[in-house]
Amino acid sequence: MNSDFTLAIHSLTYLALQTDRMSTSDAISESAGVHPVRIRKVLSLLKKQGFIASKEGTGGGFIFAMDLSDINLWDIYKITSEGALQPKCTATNDKCLVGANMKNVLFQIFLGAEEKLGDYLKDYTIKDIVEMIHQEKA
Amino acid sequence: MNSDFTLAIHSLTYLALQTDRMSTSDAISESAGVHPVRIRKVLSLLKKQGFIASKEGTGGGFIFAMDLSDINLWDIYKITSEGALQPKCTATNDKCLVGANMKNVLFQIFLGAEEKLGDYLKDYTIKDIVEMIHQEKA
DNA sequence: TGAACTGTAAAAGTTACGATTACAGTAACA
DNA sequence: TGTTACTGTAATCGTAACTTTTACAGTTCA
């Protein structure tokens, strides 16, 4: 699984606990244990979707732009990792019934798998994640 | 997604079309477009599960050892790729509520996701894949 | 005995991923 | 207005993961 997905969840959860002020990529990166540039890269995707807002310059940073329960993990997955389940098997061999058609068959199967994954991920909103984090602490 | 998974499906489907005789790793590797050693490596896992049998020496190779409809994609996934959905986020940051607990929360979520994936993959047997390959050709 | 296989380990090559560096642009504030 | 603190983004570099390749021991059959 693409780690951009979990990094986006992490960042959004972080922001969810600070909805009254902006958080810098430095602060988030420290929480997530990755480089700040990666945070900015991932968050720029979320910004394009309107999930968060950002502000440059002194006192700038990132902040939530929607209600916590209006963003679910499937939304995030689609932005950061859509198609990640698909295998890369590029090779086809036209001389062989299997080699020639396996690629398309697998594509269909993984498409269905991603759909099922979507149904599951839709049930988790950022608000849910925040609650789970709190329960985990207790 | 781990390509061992698709390689195993490919190999088993190949064998499914030749249940009356043995197939060599060379033949399968040509169909799948990978190196024969990889085929042998993946198939050795399937052999341990009793899905296939193998025979060394002249005229040897691999052959199906079960009914085609007794092996489904979830069985294969478990052997080749279990836990592949889990992200690698190793870092935890005890100074931060999110950083400290996100790992466990995500672990639970991905565990559930893999279970859902399992429910989906269980519906596809090798026999189904063979049929899909034939339909694809037509 | 030699040819055709599997079974494995180890080395070498390649690709994908993430960190790092660099720098342009923007905003606040002294 | 100039310095500091940020985002935004591209490019380079290092490293880990994945594949191929090589190598060779073991097995089977003719």
C-alpha cells in the first residue's frame, strides 16, 4: 500500500486536533516521522480537493477546510493511491492463451477488489479516526 | 500489490490448461514473461500447500494436485502476499497523540480491509479464472 | 553417463521510493 | 523595506525492494 495514503490520514488527523490554528509542515512531519517536503507534497493534493487550506509566509501552514465527518478514507485513497492495488504485470504473450489474456482478467478482478475496498473505507471518516486515536490512548 | 500473487495465479491457470501432463518452469516463465527461477520460487510455495505437485529430472515439471474449483484467489493471496496491504509506517512519536497511536489505529483498519478483500477473492476459483480467460479470447 | 529437470542460495542489476537540497514565491512584522 | 518564517515544486541523491542472472547441488530417465 502506498504510504502517501497513510501519510495523508496522519496529516489530516493531526490537523483535526488543531482546527483553531494553522499547523506547519515541520510540525506534522515531526509527528509522522518523515521529511517536511513530503508532507507538503501530499497536502498539496488534499488542498486541490478542498479538504484543507494553506497559507504561505510567517504564521502560515495548513488547516482543515471541511467538517471532519465529511472526509472519509475512500476520498483520501482515491486522491493518493487510486489504482495502487493493480499489479504491474505489463508483459503479454500472444503466443499463449494465458499469457495473452491474463492481464485483462486480472485487471477486472483488481478493479472489483478496489471497489470492495472502497465500500469498506467509506465507513471511516476523519472524525472516526480521531475517536479511535483517543480510544487507543486510553 | 505483490506480483508474486499474480504470478501464482498465472502459473496455476497455465497448469489448469494442462492437467494431463507436467509443465516446466521454462514454459510457464515464457508465458508469464519472467525468469524461470522466479516461477520455481513461487511454485515451491504452492507446492508446500499441496496445490500442485512437482517432479525433478527429465520429463519433470509441475502439475495440478487438486480440483480446479478447490483453489480460490484468497488461498493464493494468503500464501504469497498476506499482510501486503499493511503500510510500513514504522515510526511512532510518543510526544504526539497522533504520532504515538496512529500506527495501531491504521493497523486495525488495514486488518479489516484485508478481511474484506478476502471475502471478495474467495469468490474466484482457478476454474473461474480459466473460464474468464476463455471468454476474454472470444 | 549425460541430458533435462527442480530446488535454492547468492550476486548483480534495476526500479521505485523517500530524503535531501535548492530555490522561487508569499506573508507578517519589525 | 528587509528579514524571518512559511508554502510550493523541481531536481538530485541514497537506499531499500524487487528481478534477473548465475551457480550449483540433487533427481530422474534414457
